[in-house]
Amino acid sequence: MSPTELFPANNKRIPIDKPFIDQKPGTSGLRKSTRYFQQPHYLETFIEAILQTLPGIDGGTLIVGGDGRFWNRDSIDVIIKMAAAHGVQKIITTVDGILSTPAASHLIRTNNAVGGIILSASHNSGGVDGDFGVKINGSNGGPASESLTNQIYAATKTLDGYQIIETEQISLDKTGQYAIASMNIEVIDGIEDYIDLMQKIFDFDRISAFIKNDFLIAFDALHAVTGPYAKRLFEDLLGAPLGTVRNGKPLEDFGGGHPDPNLTYAKDLADLLLLGQEYAFGAACDGDGDRNMILGRNCFVNPSDSLAVLTANSDCVPAYSKGLLGVARSMPTSSAVDIVAKNIGIPCYETPTGWKFFGNLLDAGQITLCGEESFGTGSNHVREKDGLWAVLFWLQILASKQCSVKDLMKQHWTSFGRHYYSRHDYESISTEIANDLYKTVESKLPSLIGQSFGGRHVSLADNFVYKDPIDGSITRNQGLRIILDDGSRIVLRLSGTGTKGATLRVYLESYVSPKGHLEQDPQIALKELIVAIDSFAEITKRTGMLKPTVIT
Ligand code: G1P
Ligand code: ZN
């Protein structure tokens, strides 16, 4: 590293007229259109509230980076200058400000940082006409707790100014060390630490030998943060051919696409695997690298099934070969993992949507693996979901079983039965229509119990309430559930992360035992439930939408 370069500093207070952060930050921080975020003093107001609230800021270490979207670099500059004005002792950031969410979580943990600020709107589009976001992570490396986000939001209401140091912009072009006032800034590579962690978890030699033996893989970084990590992992270390990583250069607008690894937004990769014969394995990650999609030749792996497969085969991975403490899934995620957990005799927890609920269980040593239906899987190695980790986990299982993705799925269903599963998203609905639909369905739930629904009978219908087994806290209103007498489930939720109007998510699940029909198209297997929920919730009638915007 170069010797420390000292920057002159002039601490300044900038007054603001009125507090104007108009939305409580959620699990994923504050997410808005880029233009909204770029209003004068908006970002600074939010950062001021974070720096006034996060415990240990004075004298502490902070991790800062982002997914490379438009305004990443300028925002890091603002955070550095404001952190220096608030007595932060050290900022660790990365070359070009590129830092994936799981890599940030790891850096927070290994550097005993007080937390991290990650600039990302995850899988939302980027660019000046796209979205921008600020995520806050706590000292455990996970998303800020509800009480912390509440305090930050409360702080935004009373601010009448912010502190910032006026100085020139430090360079993030290469690694280096700098100082502004009494704060040190380390610009690190950002990729190495994460790769080291992966090498401690997986057997790279085994994966490498497997993929070099005629098992062609394709990885789509969707022009987002995972490109540089994936190139180093797959091409440099595991010896996959150059070009294995597609769209590997992070671009400020993600090349105009949505960095969302699903069949709609990662269609090129999906076509390659589902229509072509050349590749044996395909994977993609989202904007900030915490989500993953897994594909085999002619085979899409449903994320709920993915969690179940990882759990059932965790003994293939060196780091988990001694057994799992337990597993957890979010409520809308299918119960495929529950059956596996029961079979291997470990606890299985059902939590509300969002990674922070897993954090408590991971910190308390109750679980090793966890996941969500929304293409998120992770373990106790960090406190965020981790896209590339999941891809390596899959490759490690396939290398150990020496089989194709499709064969592994067939074997899994033959052992445990299949949870047919699909999520139907209705995007950009007017907020009023969505709220009204949701409230009406909620009020009609009690009358459903015992009634026939989609050819079965309703055994439970409620709004999911979670009691945290670690701290006893209660979280209400986490989604409307209709549970049928054969274990099938329909769940309705309104998205907490969309930025345009409201998004209604309908989750559908139906179980077939190992002796049943295991190879149907999920949309056909779930047909009765799809028709029943549309009629009960009046989705088409109220929204005017004849079909969902995205079907997963
Ligand atoms: C979505 C997903 C959820 C995930 C969150 C953050 O939230 O559904 O599982 O934790 O993004 O990545 P939603 O928009 O449904 O509130
Ligand atoms: Zn993400």
C-alpha cells in the first residue's frame, strides 16, 4: 500500500430548511428513484441521520461500498467526507467503490466495524432514470434491525443541518491509504477477502476438476457487482474457460437491464440453458450480489427447492460436513426444506420475509443455512444472503455426486416428494387498489376456514405473526396465508421494496408425495389454486390485469 496521503480538512455545517426523508427505511435501506435521491441535501440528510444514530460511530470503523450503479462513486465521496466530520476513526472502501453485499457483510465482521453503508437498490434497474438506494448494516454484518431503522428515521425528522468536511475527492482508482482530519481511509481490493472466505468453505480443487471434465458452465453477472468476483472465482481460480462470465463488467446502468436473476430479466442465460444443449450449468446474481438463480440443462431450479437441495446435501461441502445446527426459511418460501430438516433431525424455523430475521437465529447459533423464495440463500459465514456462495455450493454438490442438475432434482423429489411452487407478481398497481384488495381479502379470511378452496378444504387462514425465538419480539402483518387440508398454501403479500406504485405477490404451493406425478409444469400443477385465488381475491377484476407481470 502507498503511504498515507493527508488531505486538508475544513469541517462545515450545512443548514437544511426542513426534514424531508419521507419514508421509513426498510430491511433493504432507503430505496428511491435516482433523481429523487439526487435532490440537493437528500442523501446528506439520510447519511447524517445514520451517523448520528449508529452505535459506536465516534472512533469506530465503517465499511462503505456499492454495486457500481450510477452515483455510487459520488455518494461514497459524500459518505467519506461526512464520516470524517463525525469522528469516524477509519473507513474501509474498495477500488472503484465496488463491493457486493455479502462481501461487505464479511468485511464488517472481520474488521470489527460498527457497521456498513452499502449503496445499492439491489435488483432494481440503475442509471439516472433508474433507482438508487442506501442500505445500512449493523455490527453483526446483517441488515440494520427494525429498532435501528426506526431510530434513524426518527432522527431525520428533527435534523436542521449536517456536518461535512470540505476537501478534495480521494481516488478510488487503486488501493491506497489516505487521511482526512483524524480519519483514516483504506482503499482495499474488496474482492480478495471474499475469495479467501469462499476457499475456506469449499473444496476448490474438486470443483475445478469437475468443471474441467466436460461440464460447461455459464455465469451471467448482468453487468452488476458480481462480475469481477466471478471472473476471479470461475475463470482465474477454478479454471473455467475465458468468457464463462458473461456481462462481467459492472456498468452504471447495468447495460439498460434489470440486474434481477430470474427467468424474465436473465432471459439470455435462461434461453442458453433451457433451449440449448451446450451448457450443463448456468447461474446469475443480482445487482449487489446477494441473490442467485440456478439453472441446469433444460432445468430451472426453483429457489425454494434450492434451499432444500443444499440442506439435504450439505455434507458435500467441507465447511458443513460436520452437520447443520438448523435451517430457516421465510414464510412464503415453500415447505420443501421442512421435509428435509425433519428427515435429518434438525430444527426448521419459519420467519417473516427479509434477511434480518435470520440474523438473530444465525447470531444465536440456532441455524447454519437459511433462504427465501426470492432467489436468496445463505449461511452463517456472513449475515446476508450470498449469490456466489450458493453457486459454489451447487457446483460442489454436483462435483461430489457427479451428476446433472436435472438428475439431482429428480433424485431429490423421488426421496422427499415435490412442492410445486410459483410466485405471481402484479407490479405497478395503484397503491389504493392494492391496499383495498389486501384489506378486503384479510377481512374475508375467517369466513374461509372449513370451506372448499381449489378442490380442497381450508384448515387455516390468517395474517402471519412472528414471535422471534431469540428476543421474544412480535412482528405482525407479515402476509395473508390460506393453508389447505393437504398442506397446499396460498400466500398474499404487498412488496416492501418496489418503487413504483404497489406490487402484489401471490405465492402458490402444492405438495405431491414421491409416489405422485413429479414432472408436471408447475403452472399446470397449481392451476386450481391459481383460479381459486383470482376469484377469491378478485385480482383480475380489481387490477384489470389479465395476467401477472412476472411469473417465477
Ligand atoms: C423482496 C423479496 C424478499 C427479500 C427482499 C430484499 O422483498 O420478496 O424476499 O428479502 O426483496 O431482497 P419484497 O419486495 O417482497 O418486500
Ligand atoms: Zn440484492
